[in-house]
Amino acid sequence: MSNLSSDEKAYNEWWMGRFDEKHYKIIRLFDHEKKVQTYTTANSRYSDQEDAEAAFFTADRFGMDVTSVAVNGVQFKRINGMIRRITDVSS
């Protein structure tokens, strides 16, 4: 394994500085009723709406079929191209 360059070390330091082990969100992606993926955010700096928009954007880029996104128990759906909060869901 090779050593990291100073630029790579600086980037890693910058990226790891954004993680907050106490304040993060759980994101769940659904294709209708089926949960297709679960992951966590690095921190809770963004609104639930912004996190849902980012989740839909990323799922689109990876070609995943996602009909709704849950952010810490708040479910969002894309309706006529807009991301809308639709309900609170259980974990």
C-alpha cells in the first residue's frame, strides 16, 4: 500500500472533520414497500428535506428504483418532480 500524498491527507482530514458521531441521520430508500438501502449521513447539518433531495438525486445517478425516502422516520416522495413530505414512519 502506498503512502498518501499531502493533498490526500489534507482531504481526508477535511472529510473526517465533517463526521459527527452523536448527531447524524438514518436514511432509508424504498421501492414501493420494499426497503432497498439504509445508510447514515455524516452529520445533521442539513434539513430533512435537503437530505431527502440528495438521496433521490444520488439514487437517480446510480440507476436505483426509489419511490420514497425516509429521513429519521419522516417519509418523502417525489410528486410531479417535487420532493414532498408525506408522513412519519416507524423505524
